[in-house]
Amino acid sequence: PKYNETMDLNIRIPDHTAQIFDYLQKGLFISSNSTNEDVRQLYDDIDENFEALSLYFGQIGYTLERGNEYFYFSRNEPRATLEQKLMRAYYWIDVLDLFKTYDETFGPGFRFQPEQILVEANINVLLQNKLDGIRKHFSDKDVRKDVLDNMIRQLTKDSFLELENEKENTYKVMSSWHYLERLIESIQIYDETEDDEKPE
């Protein structure tokens, strides 16, 4: 076999590198505050070997990114997917808005039960409206409970939430939630009235 002599691939990588790759290549996040001990171990392995793993994964076309207490893979995507990403961003704005309306302190480490949100929505019209607004991302026919359940199922699947206590149906918000907050903060909002004032 031929070897690229210009690249020194004598990189020391941790024993769990295959598990790290399997987890991250699914588009998931590895958060420091995971309720799963194995995921926390993977986080520690990446944290201690970040440079080596970045080089290693870079050789096979993956970019290891470090966030605020979480890690993920990023990749360059064709322009055609930008429109899909924009639609997804609208969804994340609605999701974050809903949870911040429910509780301003909602973020990494926060624990909640979906039933609490539904009870609050019965007395809080603003929360009710936000939850109804999210229906458009699923099915307009869904009742609020189904909309919330679908949203929480998706957030859990995407590794932004974890079911901490199945018996009590308590969820914990992962450190990867910072990724969503950063995504929303990075969207530039332009004031259309500024364009109107420009001379023709």
C-alpha cells in the first residue's frame, strides 16, 4: 500500500475512538452532563484527546467541533440543503421560544415533565399559542399533548434531551442545548425599513 509521507499519522487516540465515531456520525451530540455514564466517559475521552481526535477524524473527512460542554461533527453541505436548514432553523426558533415561555431558566441541566408544560398551557394563553404554533411543523390535526410528545421525542432522538426518570417521566436538558441557542443567536435579522429609506 502507498503511504502519504508528508503526513505524520503517528497519532495516539483513545481506546473508545470507534464508539465516539459511531455516536457522532449519526449527527448526535456528546454532552458532559449526560445521564448516561458511557456518554460522559466518551465526553471525557474527547476532552482529554481533542487535538489528536480532530486530526484523526479530519483524515477521514469529519470535523470534530467543541461547543460549550458538548462535542459534535460538522460538515460542509451543498447549497441545496441550505433551504432545508433554514426551514429547520424556523422550527428551532419556535421550540426555544416555547420552552423559554414555559420557564425563562430553561437550558442545560434543567429538568421537567411534559405534563407540567401541558398544565401550564391550560392557564397561560401565551404558552398555549406557542404550542399551537408548533403544530405547523408536525400535523395540524394533532392535539397539544401529541405535538409536545412528538417534539420531545425528536429532541431526545437528536440528543438535546434525555429521559432521566422513566417512572416519573422526567427529562433533563443536555449541554448540547447551547448549540441550538448559538444557532438562533447567529441568525441576523435585518430591519426592512432601512431598505425603504435608501435613495433610488
